[in-house]
Amino acid sequence: MESLIVGVSGVRGVVGEGLTPEVVVRFGAAFGTYLAGGRVVVGRDSRRSGQMMRDALVAGLVSTGCDVTDVGIVPTPTIQLAVEELETSGGVAITASHNPVEWNALKFVGAGGAFLSAGEGARLLDLYRAGTTQRVGWGDIGSITADRSAVDRHIERVLGLSVIDVDRIRERQYGVAIDCCNGGASIAFPQLLRSLGCAVVELNCEPSGLFPRDPEPVPRNLSELSQAVRKVQADVGFATDADGDRLSIVSNSGKPLGEEASLALAVSYVLAIRPGPVVANVSTSRAIDDIAARFGQPVIRSKVGEAHVVRAMRDSKAVIGGEGNGGVIFPELHYARDGMVGMAFVLASLAGQGVSVDELAGGLPRYHIVKESARATSATQDELTDIARSAFPDGSYDLTDGVKVMWENRWVHIRVSGTEPIVRIIAEAPEEEEASRMCSVVKERL
């Protein structure tokens, strides 16, 4: 377990090192025992290790009497939606999301289609560690069936959302360039765009698992998409990670907007139609607060991680929420970060306002956010707090998740990552130089 990262996002590691078939079989059996039987949806991204992981996971699940519905290579939110629609006991997404290709992971989904909460995940981990799994005899081994219609159902649900004017989008016949990093969204994302009447230029949309770029859809990794948008004069460019739960946008001039813009544009669009509370994690841009204030709506901040955001959304009856890494959660669809609904919101915004992406982005509050990291995984909460207080004695403090230091129009957040062996340092300010300075001050002390 030492070389595995276990957190709110499930369990992940480097394949062949911490993450082996033996480990995956045991986690499959532990999850089957946790669910006490029933049907489980299993899907994956396109990584080369995915089929091996799938086979090991399914073996563990059926050995406890669980039946398995395999939805194939699909976006993670498609797996979550299938759990909800098929009313299964749970699901597992086999994906390491934005991590490099040598990584893989298991993300466990509860009966309603949302990831397990921290408490639920802890109970599953206890079963894994104790090895107290319930195996069945040959006559009770679970069945395995394939379901290749999950993406079609997902697209139908997006097209049926009450806040999306599909006909208006189709009338515009937008030109869209899309980069799926040869990952799990490679089929689904272009299919949705064509369903919305778009002329689609595909980049890296073969689900081969051979990633042509770093899977994280941040501006530094989107040069190919930016060039394509300019070359074909597309109206917009979209990029996602290896499993389609995050969305980044490139404007019509070929400028990457930064992943923070995806949630900001979605919040602005939804609140204009359906006012209500908004939830974002503590690392998300304060642009969300400024946008919500325009509509007189509150913003609730949660810990980082989809499960934490979803819990806060349910508690507050939020109309929209998400994370600043490009994750948009719209409850009318489901409680999951979903790159497809994010794309639909951008296109609906363009069609409704009759503007370009550059013009749309120009209406967002202007902040500069800088995201850094450091190899300091042994840092404790107290140590991070001491570092912050010594570096920034004049700020106010939020200890919801790691330590966040805040001033009137700037902030810096320091926390140990739940998905990589690093400490994340995120800072935001009106000027990029100030945000960079705050990150540097923290890195010098780690």
C-alpha cells in the first residue's frame, strides 16, 4: 500500500509497481463485499494497462457474486451516469485521469452515480486491508454482460437538458476543433458535437491509449489545438484529459483560456437562467464569487475533490458547481464532473448571445491564477500552516483543506495532493506577477 495513493478519488499508482493485478483483484473483491452483491458498472479510459486492470477487477467482483455490466472505453461521467440510469449497486471507473500514461487507478462509484464519500471510501479500504471479503461458490459467481449504448444515452441526456436550446446551437453550425488526447472521450466528445450540428476537426481522437501530450488539459499542453483552431478558423477549441471529466477551452483566436474559465462560463450561463447557490472547491478562482454576486447568489466552498463538492452541492441544493480544474457539475444531468455538459454550455452561451469565445471570455472577471507543485509529500497540516503563517502573517486563514491564505483580491492555497505525490501551491491575484511571487515564497519554504 505504501506506493499507492489512496484518497477521495479512489486508489491509484504506477502500473507494475504499486498497482498490480493482484492489488486490483483484491480491491474488486473488497468493493463487491462492500456492496453485498448486486450489479456493478465497469468502464475505463484507453490506457494500455486498462484491459488488464478491467480483467482483474471483474474477476474480483464476480468472485463475490456481483454481476458486471461492462460499458467499455468511455468517459468517466458516462460510467457514473450509467450507474444511475441502470440503477445498479455501484460502479468502477478504471482511469488515472490527468496522470501520465504509466499510471492507472480505480475510482469507486456509489449507487446514485456519485463517487464514494470519504467515509464510504474508508469503509471500503478497511475491507481491503483486513482481507475480509465474501467469496462465493461456483454456482453463485456473477455474470458479465456488455453494454455499448452508454455513450448514446449520455448524449441524449445532455441534448434533453432544459437549459440547452439545441435547435439554436444547430442553426449556428459551429466549427469546433477537439483534442481528446487519444483517451476515453475520443468517441463520445466528437459524437456529441456532431449531434449539436457542429463541423468537427478531430485531434488525437483515437482511443489508443498512446497519449500524444501530457493528459492534463492546461494551456502549456494545448499548443497543437491552438494551432488547429487558427488554421481551420474554428469558432472554438475544446480539450479534455484522459477520461473526459475535465474541459479546457481555446478561443476563436487560438488562445487557451485556462481551465478555470470552463466553470466560470458555465456558472455565468446557468445563473442567468436558473438562479441558486453555487459550490466550488477552495482552490477555484474567486471569479466564481464575482459572477455569483452579479446574480445575488451565494458561493459555498468545499474541500478539493469531486466527492466533497457533490456533498456540498446536495446539502445546499446548488444549481451548479464544480472545480477550477475544468470540472463542471450540473445536477439536472447528474452529480459528476462532466466535460460534455461543459461543452454544451459554452456552445449554448455562444448561440444565445451571438458572440465569439474571445468576446465571451472578455466578460469574465479578470484574475491571474498560477498553479505550482513541490515534492514534499511528508508535510503535515501543522507544517503547512506554519509555513503559511511565517510567509504571510497579514492574511486571513481557511483550514478547510490544507491552508488557504486570503486577502481582499488575492489568495494562496497549499495542500497535499490526493492524486499525485506532491504538494500543490495555487495562487491568484489581479496581476500574474503577484500570483507567481506568492507561489515562489511558499516553494522556498517547503
